Amino acid sequence: MATKPKEVPCEEVIDWVDDLQAWLIGRKLAKRSDGALATSFNVLAKYPDESTLEHVVARCIYDLEMFLAAARRRDSEIRAPHLEPLSDEEQSLLFDDGPEVETDKAIRAFDPKLAHLERLIRRIAIRKVQRAKLKGVDAKVMSDTLLETKFFASRAIEQIELVRRKLALVGEAIQTMCPALPDDEVTLSGWRKLERSVRKRLRAAGYEAATPERSR
């Protein structure tokens, strides 16, 4: 029986967003009345250089908000109070990943079918050789049958592997193109992975929660 994935601790994600947003507010880069996403977009526009601390903080807020939105979407809480007011179209563009999820599932659905097809090809090849033996063909015919069967079966399996690699590239392109899909799986383990990434990025950029406010 499959184990049900543990729920994402949304309060932890919210605490991270609040702390990072407060840091930006303390540096006069955001207002308390601004929503987290609005804050992130504004700071990213002001600091496009990815090496700057401000950019890293704003990008972490964006990643956390996208993960939080995906977790809430899974729980049918798209319009949670924590999210700033957005129009229906804006909410759909930012948080509705229905088409992306359906595409991802469609791509993944090919893998078990390709694996099944590969097993069938191997089985057919074995049966062809066994059928030749059963007919009692001479050694020359048997050798030719074995070589021919191995050649065509190998070529067919190579083509299946080629299809598998091409589908993987399609999946990568979709994930890269679609911002509505979070990079990390919406599970507890996915959250821990994202949290470690956020900590690492912030630490490398020199982030300190107690950084003093900028002078006006």
C-alpha cells in the first residue's frame, strides 16, 4: 500500500516569506502594505543583477510564494488570505498550473508504455529463436536467424530509448517554460529541499536577518 505524502508545513513557508519581506522593508525596498509577490517583482526589477543580495532575497521570496501557492492549490485554497488581491486572470496566470500538470502527466504516461513495449520486443525476439529451434532448422539457418533477430531487436530497442530521451527533453522544456510549476515537488521532502536551497543561496549572498536599515 502506497504511503500518503506528508503535508507541506505551509506555516513554515509563510514564516520564511514574512522574514525575507521584513528584511526588504527594513532596507526601505518594500512597504508593509505590499504583498509578497509584488515586493518580489519590484525588487527584481530594481536589482536585475543575480549576484546582488537584494536580487537573491527577492528571488527566494518568489520561489517560496510559488511553492506555497502550489501547496494551497493542492488543498483547494487558491484564494488564501495570505496572497495579495489579484484579478481572476492574474491568479490564473500565476497560480493555475492545470494545463502544465496535464502536460507533465501526459509525458510521464509514455514511460511505462515504452517499458512495456521494450519487454514485448525482447519477448518476441526470444520466441522467434525458440520457434526456429522447434522447427529443427539446420545450424546455418539457426545462426542466421539468431543474428538477424538480435540485429532487428537491438535496433528497435535503440529507437525506443531515443523516443524516451526525446520525451525527457520535451519534459525539461515544459518545466523550464512554465513558471506555474514549482521546481520542487509539493511534499514535505520537496519543502525541505527548497528550504535548504533558500538557506544556501542566502548564506552565499551574505544575507543576515539582523542587517541594519539603510539610511534615507
